[in-house]
Amino acid sequence: MLLDEIKARMFRAMKEKREVEKEILRVAIGEITTDAARPGRKGDDAEATAIVRRLQKSVEETLATVQDDAQRATLEQELGVLASLLPKALGLDELVAALAPAAEAIRAASGDGPATGIAMKHLKSQGVAADGKLVSEAVKRVRSG
């Protein structure tokens, strides 16, 4: 489970005195366990991954506003740790290839919006993690070619 992996990494970071990694992993563990305790939550890997993505987005937003070089370096290190916890997302060419089985339905859609919906549904059914903007670009490439 992702939570177990995060805990193991946090303990390794503590032993190796990697403070930034330890702290961001501690925050992730806290967020995941708090969320899992809420009614109606499963506490599974999908929810844990969503929380890590949310933390990643928060750190990215903070990084965009920070001027101090030391603080920027810390935030960039936190982003690296969080990114290492997430499944590798596909690039544009890989997405186009992954959408090949659904290409006919994507081309037949009435517009880019519905086509992107078809693509997202197809990718989700395949268990593929993908950035929405990249999926939109891949859909445009599929529809044009």
C-alpha cells in the first residue's frame, strides 16, 4: 500500500537525517490518515494518491509565489519527493498510442470536449494516470490524424 511505502520512506529519511523529505512525508501521512478516518472513505491507494497529488499542487502553488532562494530550493525538493510517490504519467506520444483503441470513438465525437471525455474514460479504464492538459493535446492529435 502507498501509505506503508510512505511510512517506510519517512523512517529511512529520519535515520539518514534528510529533514525536508522526512517532513513532507510526515505531512502526507497525516493527510492520508486523517482522510481515511472520515466516514465513507476507504483509505485505499487511489485516495492516498489523490491526496499526494493535492499536496503536490499546493506546493507548486506556493513555489510560484516564493522569492527566497532557500525556500524555493526546499519546495523544489518537496516536489521531487511527492512526485516520486506518484505513478509515472504518460507523455504526449505515449498517450496518443494508449488512445489508439478508442481513436474511432474520439474522432466520431461532436467536439474536442466530448472527445476528451471519451479519452479520459478510456484511460481511466486502463488504469493510466494522465494530465488533463496532455490528454486534451493527445485528443487533438488523434482527431487531426
